[in-house]
Amino acid sequence: MPPANVEPNFTPARTASVVATGGFAGTRRSGFPDTRPSGYFSPDAEPAALRAFWEANGYLVMEGAFSPAEVATLKAAATAICRGDRGAIKDAEPLPATLTDDEVLRQFLCIHFPHKISAAFRTTLANPATLKVLTSVIGPNVKAMQSMLFIKASGKPGQARHQDEDYIPTRDRSLAGGWIALDRATVENGGLWVIPGSHRHGILWDQHWHGDRRFDCAEESRDFPYTEADAIPVEVEAGSVVFFNGYLLHRSLPNRAPEGTYRRARVHHYMSCESFLPWQPPAPGAKGGMAKLDYRDVVVVAGRDPYAHRGYSEIATPLLRRDGRTGCVSWASGERLPFKDELAAAASTPGDRHEHDE
């Protein structure tokens, strides 16, 4: 079966593929997928095997990083957050207490920084299997700066292809995402797709507005030397974590599973403690300007922070991310971004064409 969105009779040349790098991947306990793909590891895997696969492919899967009991706790915490029981979420409307859990969860696609209001979520930043991967692929000193909660009920959109360093710029290209599956993630319910090895260019490809209702309001990376045939799905069992390099091209498609199906996930972003994090403009009159910019609302999860003497800040607060139902606006300019069907409808309206001709 060809990848999603590739015509059945179209088979472009593949320019990217998974590179098997060997080493002990650990003792497998997961039964999904049925056959263990290259790049799927267990918590007892050799660190050298993790790093070799990461460097070659830009991603890896740690199966069984969270137990079924831990996943159940995180699902309950996600519902409490969406209900507003853990604190305010910017741009989220208050919901009636009489709504069922399903009715509540269907209101949300993504919430940023939920670790700010949930102790259960904050602990997931640094579980043992996660730290093993991070210290193998980043280094001994690691900090986290962001978290997200994706609910993604059936019918909800995906996110267009992108690179995470477009949004979280590190100085040393050490950014790594950790995507914790709280439900089994499949092609049908909108799991991740990656282009193996696409991180190796070290280029942040230009982004453009996609206008595609399959995706949320985040822009799309384009003009890279790959085709749809190069993307592979990363299907994982609940409790697994998909780690990916900040330069890796990846995306997800809509949840096409039956009504009542979710593809919940927790996502964290990490980087080396040695690097500055220029994530917001410098304050007026700040000494050093952009060259010394270092966002300090971070959590050190491994090792030591050489800049600890500068202190830490509380800057970010939980906020709701637009899913496109009520339109999208540019994160940079605030202007409304039209979808392709809206442009087509406007172009087919005689009155609009007449006004344009004038």
C-alpha cells in the first residue's frame, strides 16, 4: 500500500530509507507492531545502539517506557486538565461540569505547557527510559523547555510536515522531541510519519501556509529533496515514546478512526544544558542582546546546568492551540490564513470576480 496521499499508480523514486545500525535493541515485550521494525528499542537496550540509530535516522522508538498503570494515570490527568480542574488554560472556554468525559475531550486538539499545572505530567519529563535515550543522544546534561498534550479525537486534523527547530531554536542543534503515546498510535488514527535521515542536511526548509483542512494551523515545510514515498509511519503501542531530532521532517494526518477513538499523546522537547535557548526577544536594554539570549523557563532533567547561577524563570503558561475549526491566523502577523476551499469558493463567486476585475 502506498503512503497516504500518494496516488496508487504513482511510485516516485525513494531517496530516504531506514538505515539499520545494529547493536542490542533490548528484550522486546511489546506485541505491536507484530514484527519489530528497525529503530524500536526496549529500556535495556545498549546506549551505543540507541545513538547509532539516532545519528543515522534522526528518530527512534523506546517501547514500554511507561507501564499500563502509568498510562492510565496520564489519561486521567489529561481529562482533568481538559475539564479545567488543574487550572486555567489560555484561550480555552469554560466547559459545563455536566459534560461527559468524551464530550470534554472532543473540544481539544492540543494544549501547550500542561506540565505547568499537572504534577503527573511534570514527572513524565524525566522517567528512567526517557533519560536513558536523552543522555545517549544529547549528552549527560539535558534540560526540557516545553510540553504539549494532544487529544486528537476521531475527525481531528493532523499537523503538516515540519521540523521542530523551526519553533524551538537551539544554538547547537541538540533539540529532541519525546512523543509519548497514551493510546496505540496507528496510520488510521493519525500517528506520526517521519522521513528517515532527513535531519542530516542540517537545513531548516522554508515554511509556507498549506491551506489544507487535513492539518491544523501550523505551517508546512517545503522545497526539500524528498517525496511522499520517502515517509514511513511510526506505529507504536501505548506507553511507547517516539524520539525525534529537531531537524527531522515529520507530520501526522487526521484521525480517521471510528467515532470515539482517540490518539492521545504527551510531547516534550529537550536540549543540551550547554546551549543557550534563544526562544523569545531580549528585554529592552538587555545586556548582550541576541548573542546572549537564553530562555530560562526550563527544567533540568539530567546532569547539571552550567548556567544555573543565572537562575530560572516562570514564563510559559498553559494555552490552547487552534485546530482550524474557527479559522487560522498567522502566529507571526496575526492575519487570517485562508484554506484552499475558501479561496476556491471566493474565486467561483461572480460578485467576487467582478470586484477583482475592477
